[in-house]
Amino acid sequence: MAPDQALDLLRGRVEARIAPLLQRSADLGFLGGMPLQEQIDHSLGFVSAVEVALGHPPDSVIDLGTGGGVPGLVLHSCWPGCRVVLLDGNQRRTEFLSAEVEGWGSSLPEVVRGRAEELGREDHYRDRFEVVTARSFGPPAVTAECGAPLLGLGGILVVSEPPEEIEADRWPEGQLSELGLVSEGRERFDERFGYQVLRKTARTPDRYPRRTGIPSKRPLF
């Protein structure tokens, strides 16, 4: 299938209510400066990367630092029936998202205001997700340490990356293995976007994630 056909098919899976909602989010300054359609396409790159890596849509996903709702709301739209958690630490953004999805009935995503370091130690979230996504959550070491505890065995962490080639040691094998993660390489989407895919192949030790703020103050790599 040609790349433009694949993109058109993915765009067709996005519900009509998503673009206006994200436009309202952008108007409030929650999405950054990238044009809205580009942000939706970038979110669809996560959909593609996940489905390629798993071979099927996931049953659960948590979006770290979801901000104004990308890619989380697009993921929710593309994967009906999937448990989708939108995690962000900002009160204004999470209040906006909660209000926007309130009338969606039983299919609404779960909006959570909090820190990934804290959720990673709660039974309701630790080891509970097939997929963790991160668009602009933080540096690789922080994203890996905060994402790994949330994944069940066999699950994947998908992280937005620059589409061009980057340094080989950005995701070092030894430090990833300490968290139970193995790199499966980078996926490109529509020649515009890049994604790092990490799979959880072993249990994350109980000492991770470390206390709030420590992963960024003393990164593992």
C-alpha cells in the first residue's frame, strides 16, 4: 500500500469530533505551534507504530504528558474499546480534557492529573498497560524510567523522535535492560515523523520509578 493511501485510511479512523476539540485545545495554547492537521497526522504515526509492533490494536494505553490531548485523544478515537488513560500534571489541561470528554458516555478516556513516578507505584496502573506513548514527555532516560513500570510484560513504549538519524547511544542497551526494556528500533511514518519502539521483556525492579523528580535530576543515562 502506498504511504499516502495508508495515511488516508488512518485519517478515516479519526472521529469527526476530534479535530474541533483539538482546535479548542490549540486556541488555549495547549498544543504548541505545529499546524493542527500535522499534529493529528503525528498522532496517527503512533497508531501505525503500535499496530506494526503488536500486530493488532492494543487493549490498554497510557499517554504520558498528554498536554492538550495529543496523541491520546487520537489514539482513543482509533481504538474503540481500548482503555485509554490521558496523564498530565497540569491542572488547567486536565480540567479542560475532563470537561471536553464528559459527555462521551461509557467510552470516555480516563483523564488523570498526576506524576508518572507516582502512578508507576500504584497497583491500578503499574504493569497494567499494553502500550505507553510519549510525545514530548522528557529526555530518553526519564521517559524510559517512568514508562517501563506501567507496562505489562510484552508491552511496548513508543516515543516520538526526530525523523532523521540520531545518535546511536540515545537508548543504551545496558541501561534499558535495567528497566526490563529492549529497543526494537525506530519506525518512520509518512517520511515526516519518527518513533522509538521499546518492548518490555522483563519485570521492572521495584525500585523504579524513583521518587518524583529524581529521574530527571539523576538520569540513568
